Amino acid sequence: LGSLLTVDGLAVSEVSRILALTSHLEAMAPEERSQVLKGRRVALLFYESSTRTRTSFELAAKSLGATTTLVSDKSSSIEKGESLKDTGLTLRALGAECIILRHPAGGAPFVLAQTTGLPVLNAGDGMHQHPSQALLDLRTILSRLGRTDKPVDEHVLDGVTVTIAGDIRHSRVARSNAMLLPRLGARVLLCGPPELLPEEALGLGDGIEIVRDFDAALKRSQVVMMLRIQRERLAGLEIDLADYIIHYQLNEERLQAYAPRAVVMHPGPMIRGLEIQGEVADSAQSAIEEQVRHGQAVRAALLVRALEQA
Ligand code: CP
């Protein structure tokens, strides 16, 4: 109850409720906001590095009056071999009421929720899911396309095509967005070379298609979401980076030729000069910093949702 483990099974009405709660909390004065979770205890349990997700969850929790504690695999008894279960039970014994987990193994948040009985917010599990990222991406898209006044339902993204380009194979962000956006009416085009986007990559559902030609995908898109090549997950897979840049880098020339009005997004961390040119990341078309800000806002709502049901 209150957990967010995957976007699969998250009803559209619940997505709508989360975004409404996000806006409600955002509109509060800081003093009022700091009372919402006053005295509640949130643990951040991170087995992989993170800048945006960890910091935004932490700042969101603090702005609501909660106390936070960070446990990272690099500086805790996890290094000595303590299991996920025992780490979770220890945090619970110390008073944690909600755990935010990032873990390299897909499914780890389900295990933690089951073994601790606490609400768990999945902050990214391996190549599986990154549900809070998909929600913040949705809020960014709605905001940039001027659709925030529409009800968040199965039609809110009607007529919107989103290209997700790059390393789809290893991307939990792609998986969560490809699961969420078509349910709200969007068409999702997945774009990348076969080694980073195998035909069987995502179990294509309604509203999703593979388009190998990046320029062709851009021509059809109102939104383009670029992904980093996840070198840490390549496991021996060789990528010809020079060739990759020619075919899949989002550069100024390509953007102006094929999608001069598209919203440019990237979940971060981005590698300037590889999947995206620095000029594009810094351009007026880029919503990358807005994504970060929406992340903090959405994560505040997820914390309230988790703790109001705990
Ligand atoms: N988008 C994202 O998950 O970024 P971090 O790895 O910095 O948290």
C-alpha cells in the first residue's frame, strides 16, 4: 500500500491523482508544506549511484518536514555482505516508515516491500523500471505542450508522438515511459541500432513501434527523449561510437532539419557530445532542467501518497 514499484498496474486515475497532488503540494506556502510529513521518517537506500533521483527525493522529503537518512552500498554494512532483506529490516527497526530503493537487480523493490511490509518507492531497479522518472517525464510533456488544464485520462496525449532514442535495451526509463505514455494516448517510437534496440527489447504493445531511422522518427515527433549509452551495463557489447554519433546523436543540424519545434528531453546523466550535442541540451527546445524540477515536485507527491497510507 502506497508503494510505487512499477508503472504497470498503475491506473490512469491514480496517475491523475498523483499529478493533482503534485500541483496541490507545489502551490503550498513553504511553512504549510513543511507540516505535511512533519516528523515522518524516510530512508533512502541506494545500491547504485544517483544525482537527480536521490537528491530530489531527499529535498522533497525535507521540504515536507520529514527526516531522511541515506544508506549507500559504498559506506554501509552492505559492503560487508549484509542482505537487502536484513538492511531493510534494520532500517525498519530504526523507525523508517518508507524506503526509497535504487538497486541493480530488477525486482529488488518488490522483495524489499514484501520483506519489510513498508511502502517502497522504486528509484530505479536494474534495467526494469524507473516509475517516478516516467511520471516526471509525463508532467514535463504536459507542461511543455500546454496540456496541464486537460484531465489526465486515456486521451490527454492524443496526437502526441514521442521518440525515445538511444540505448533502449538497458534503459529502465524507456521501459517505464513506453509502458505509461501509450496508455495516455501517445504514440511512442523507439529508435536505435539493433545492438541497443533488439526487436524483442520491450515486448511492443499498442501505440509503440520501432523506427530505426532517427531522422524519420524525428519528423513525426513532438517530443524526443534521448538516452545515454549505459556503459556500465554493456557487458562486453561493443558499440562503434563514431558510427553511433553519425546515426543517432541529436545535434543542432538534425534537430532543426527534422524537428525544429520538438521538446527535447533527457533523463540524465547525459554525455554531451555523444548522444546529444551540448548546444541542443542548452537550447530553448530543451526541457532537461524542467525535468529535474518536475522530479522534485512529483516525488514529494509520491512520498505523501506512500506515507498517508502507511
Ligand atoms: N534520471 C536519473 O535517474 O538520474 P540519476 O541517476 O542521477 O538519479
